Amino acid sequence: MPSDIVAAIDLGSNSFHMIVARIANGHIQVLDRLREMVQLAAGLDSRSRLSGESQQRALDCLARFGQRLRQIPPEQLRIVGTNTLRQARNSAEFLTRAEAVLGHSVEIISGYEEARLIYLGVAHSVAAIAGRRLVVDIGGGSTELIIGEQFEPLHLNSLKMGCVSISRACFDDGRITEARLRKAELMVRLKLEPVEEECRERGWQAVTGASGTIKAIQEVVTREGWSQEGITLEALRRLRSAVLESGSTAAMAARWQLEPARARVFPGGFMVLHGLCEALNVTQMEVSDGALREGVIYDLLGRIRDEDVRDRTIATVTGRYSLDEAQAVRVNATARELLEQARAAWGLEREELAHWLEWAARLHEVGLLLTHDQHHKHGAYILEHADLPGFSRSDQTLLAAMVRRHRRSFPAEAFAHLPRDVAPLIERLCVLLRLAVVLHRGRSRQPLPPLALEVNVRRVALRFPADWLDEHPLTRADLDAEARYLKKAGFRLEFG
């Protein structure tokens, strides 16, 4: 497979999408698209667990997708899961099976990150405008509203309502009545209520819709002659009357030639769009072919070009929490120096590991905003639960784990909650981070002397120039304390 081929898979609550593209002169040239309506959200039971049947549908789809991905390097592919996988209590079990089928890792992204990537995909797929754009994406379990300008999202919302969830709540048996339509409308307005006023105040010059639901609605109103281009509010009002008149999803499917899977979720998706346009007074909406998977591709392209949005996120967090950037730079430089010496012996050659160490070093003091005494715990909580553009949920869990253990206690099971293939590598990175933090505890601007590091499986030997430790007794005491902490994790620290 040529090195200029990239791919993205979107494991949506209603449909799974895959896009394969070629990078040509810095632009994306789509080579292949695949879509299957898996309806994963329909497989959630009352305990928010994915049924065995829904998991099997999804795995069968991924097996077909996987054939297309076999020759694509991991760094040129991203697979993201959205709302249903965020909600499912047994998503970890499903992801293990999915990754085995695909041969690649799957990231579960937050609603905020999903909205950012959707906007990126839409902005690259439609004509540029002067001013702000409102982007609407109706998924199976969530609806994203994003206001942005050019390629930059400015205001993002992810609401827990979608074509599958509203259809299940109001039209589960396929019957459509006025009372059920009004129930759906009320549900939509309740979800919109917290963001409605703020969205209107921000304003926009154009509205773009992106999703299978919105495309299906456009096809219906165009076929009926109610709208010539895009979707109008008047067309939606006429469609509401027609939906009510049909009386059932089966009748709708017959009238508008909807595939059965689409017909089952059409009423819920339509009520989300209709309610949203009424509430925000959206009178005209264009429809984009680009959405989440295209956004993932463009974000991946940025990483390949070393224009990683995650670096910008780290810089933003550094500024927002008024971190001591000079100290972060010192700790990062020493951690990277130690990494270079430990890389081969500890199996840390993968380039992304250097990024993780750098990001953890730059953010290790983020919890100081709250208190010094437990700032490693507060920092971990912030990083695990904050909206960090570019980072998936598993990314944030990993970053939080390193910050949580960068000082004080370091038990043997510190990283047991991380995936088995990653945990030992992160543990070793954390040892390097801890040493860098200890060596710069005095926050001195004076550079450290040349350091020599030797490591094997559980032994760490750190050597200094002759007499340097005698001249820095506080550092020696700090290293003595660190040796005791590392011993609890099964490492032996030697220094001299």
C-alpha cells in the first residue's frame, strides 16, 4: 500500500462509515467509501449494555471493513467510536473484539471532540463563506451543534439525542400519531433548552447539515418538490404533516423508498431536525457530503504534517492554568534526554511515546491551580475529564495516569487500568518523568550536569559527574526518597 494512503472509520451509533483517501499535493482525494447501518444504539439495553446480537452485527461489518485496511500502516489510520460506545457499560469488551477483527486500535472520542472533527470535515467539504457557519450533525445517539468560522470551530455542543434514541423513545413500534410527534418535539426542545439562547446570540451567516439522517430528509423533500436545493423550514413543516399522515414507518418506507433500517429511525431523526430548526429559526440549510470521517482524515493529515492539534491543546491548557512554562521546559528537556538513553533497552522506540512523555512533562503541574499538596491527583482528574481537542478518551486516561503518578506513591498496580500492551511502556515513561521532576525540584535555572542513564528490565542506574551530588545534598536526599517510592513499584534506583 503506498505511503500516501490514509483511512478513517467512524463507529457511529446508527451507521459505521469508512473512507480511504490519497494525499495528493496536500489535499485529500477520496478513493473509496463504505457505509453500513449497523444501528449499534438499538442494541443498548436498559442497563446500557450492548447486546450480543448488536455486537455481532458490528463485528461482521468491521470484518468487511478490515479487508480494506490490511496494508495501511497504523499511523495512517484512525478509528473512532462515538456516543453509543461512550455510553455502553461493556464497551471495553466490544472494543477488544473489534480491535482483534480490525488489527488496529479504536479510540472512543468525547462529544466535544466529535463535534470538532465534524466541523473540520464539513468545512473542508463545502464552499467557503464570509462569516460564521452553524453545522448540525444528527447521529444515532447524539446531535452536534458547532458554530465556527473558516476552518476554526468556535463554539461546540454535543446533545444526547439522535435518530435512534428519539425513535426508540417515541416510535418504537413503528406507529406515528400526533401525540407521539408532540412527545418527540418536547424531548427535543428540552435537550436544546440549555444551549438555545447562547447559540442564537452567537449568530451565523449559513447553516450546513451533515449526517445520513439529514441527507435522507433532503432526498424526501426534494422528491416531493418541497425544496429545490438543501432543506427549508417550510419543507420541514410540510414533511411533518406527511409523516403524521403516513401513520407508520412501514408506510413512510413505501412512499419514499426508504431502506428498512433507515425507515425505523427516520421519524426520530426528522423530529430532531424539525425541532432544532423551529427553535433556532433555521429557514434554509445546505447539506454537506463531508462529516466526522472526513474530519478524522484531515486531522490525521495534520498529524502526519507535524501540525498536530494536540500540541495546540497542550499550549492552550498551559496558558489557561498559568503553568510555570520555564519549569515545564526544563522537566521536558531532561525527560527527553533520559528517554534517548533508555529507548533501546526499554523498548520505547515508537515515536508516539516521546510525544506522551513530552505532553505529560508539560502538564505535570496542572493541578497546582487547586493546591500544592495533592496537585498530582487534581491534575490527573483535570486531564481525564476536561475537553481536550485532539485527544480521545483513552488518550486522556493515559495522560492522566502519568500525571497522577509523577510524584509520591508509585504502587506496582499503578497502571493496571491501562491496556496490557501499553501499561508497561507507560510505567517506564513515568519512571523517566519522575526522575526529571526530582532533578528539577529546586526549580533552578542552572542547567543540570551531563547525565548517564543505564536501564534494564527493573533496574535504573543514574550517574553524575564526580562530586556533583556532594555539592547538591538536597538532590541526593530527593533521589533517596525517590528510590524508596520506585522500590514499591519493583524498580531499583541506583545513583552516584
